[in-house]
Amino acid sequence: MRDFILKRMIAVILAFIFVYGFYVILHGHISPGGSFAGGIIVSLSFIAFATVYGIDKGKEKLPEKFLVWVESYGTLWYGLMGLVGICKGAPFLANKLAGIDLGVPGTLSSGGLIGLIGFGVGIRVASTMITLFYTLMEGDA
Amino acid sequence: MTTFLEKLLINYPYVISVILFFIGTLIILTQSNLFKKLLGINVMETATFLMFIAAGNIRGGAVPILSDTNAPYINPLPSALMLTGIVVSISVTAFALALILRLYREYGTVDANEIARLRNGGMEK
Amino acid sequence: MKIRHIFVAVVVLLALFGMLLMVAELPPYGSADNPGQNMVAQRYINDALEDTGVPNMVTAVVLDYRAYDTMFETIVLFTAALAVVVALKPAEEEGDDA
């Protein structure tokens, strides 16, 4: 009885949690939140799915090769964003000194490199939390 | 001339943070289960973050996001620096849990006194 | 309760009383002329909008003025996930030395 109620409820709520996590990551420079809190909210939806429906169904939806790919290239993305400043003659990880126009403050596409870096860090934190969950649940069996 | 108790009552977040820190210390020193010691470390870290973030507050101030208010903005620096500390706390907790799983596989128990006795007993033979 | 636990509790209570004597001497909580609200915080509040173009001051400090620290912190998170995966390899039988 408990499994039946949980499965029906989780199937409805998970999509809203996922979209809310992406909203918090993308609006990190307008409202409170930012990349770290948004990444953890996105990872919570997958962890709830894997807890209720079993680990095997969770691994079908997100195979481990995809998680390894996202995590490694997410760390490299941050370094590549910093090298944009060096290519234009400014210090490493420079935003305004490298000549990038900052846009209208208050809209979604403002801030130059801040939005891109925040998105990369957000999905990277989500994939780290899911990897830790898979490893700790599997090491017990 | 304010008394000692009135001075303590004005700084109530610092008092709560200090009491939480020593509760965490008591948990580490008296419990013998390894999972409970890990929870004590987490409580001590939470008390430290509370003390730093409460030190940058102004009564009646505004949230540090630019909008049209007349109140002074609070200090954004302690909140921004404690983000790094929270991530370090997560990493230490995850690695300690993995090590406790390895200990359970080797010795079959999660009691700190039992593990010490098993390791010393095996060494004297 | 063992005798050792009571001794430990008495020592911790003495240390707690010493720390409460220190907390009473701190500057009062929430006043606007604390030594913590000095010119460093004022410069970050005044120049955040025209240096970075985002109205959120905490994100501007974390991702623009101090982007170097955030880069190394993401490397720390990556190393922690790597260490957990390495420490929990399944138990294999070791080969015989013949």
C-alpha cells in the first residue's frame, strides 16, 4: 500500500521539481539562489526517482557514461571560459576588462560570462551528487 | 551598566552557536558508534557557519539585491565566503561515509571500541 | 552512565562557561556601526552594478570578484567524488603467487 501511493505521487511531482531547479540555476544573477543550490535541487529529483522505483530503473534513465562525461567536461568548461580573457590581452577570468558587453541589468542575458559559468557549475554539482548516490548505494550490496 | 545576562541576551545568535558547538563536541566524545560521531562533526560545522553569517547582519537592513529601498544593504561577504565552507563539509562527510562502509566490510561491526579491540588482539599473536 | 562520561561533561561545561564570558564582550548584534561593516563591504556594495552588470551582490562576489576561489572549489568537489569511487571498489579475489 505504501509503495502504491508513493509511486503515484512521485510520478506527478518530479517534473515540477526538475523545472524549478533549472529556474533557480538560470536566474542566479537576478534573484537569490545561484548555481550551488540549484544544482542540488536538480539532483534531488533523480535521487527521489531512484529511491522509489529501484536503482536499476534509475540507471536506465541516466547511464553512468553520461554522468562521467558531464562531470569531466563541466570542470574543463570553467577553465576554457577563463582562457577567453587571455586571448584578448586581459588577466585570466576577466569579465569587463576583456571587452565583453554586459547588457541591460535585470534581464536574463546580462552579466557576460557570469551566466555561462553559473550554468556549467550548476549541472556539474548535480552530476556529482547523483554519482555519489549511485556509488554509496551499490557498495552496500 | 548592563549586567552579564543582559549582554548575553542581546547577542543571542552567538550564544546559540556556541552552545551548538559544545553539544557537537559532547556527541563526538561520548558516543561509540561511528555514524553518530560523524553526525557530531556535522553539528560542529553548522555552528561555525551560523556564527559567521550572523555576524554580518544589520537589524532592519535589506537583502543584498539591488532594488529601490531606503534601508542599508547588509554585508554580502560572509554569505559568499561560507558557500565554499559548506561544499568542503559535504565532501568530508561523503568520504567519511565511504570509509565507514569499508570498515564494516572488514571487521563486521561499526563500534569504535570493538574495532580497536579486534585490531589490537590480532596484532599480539 | 560511566564515570568517564560524567568527567567529560564537567570539563565541557567549564569550557562552555569560559566561551560565554567571551561572547558577552563581542560588539552588539545587528548594530550599523559594527567593525565588520567597514569600507571593504561599502566598496563591494557601491561598485557591484557597474563592474559586473548583475544586481545580485552575492553572485557578483562569488563568480566575478572571486572567480579563482570558485574554480578551485569545484575541483575539490570533483576530487571528493573521485575518492569515493576509488575507495569503494568491489572485493576481488587476489591472484595466487603460485
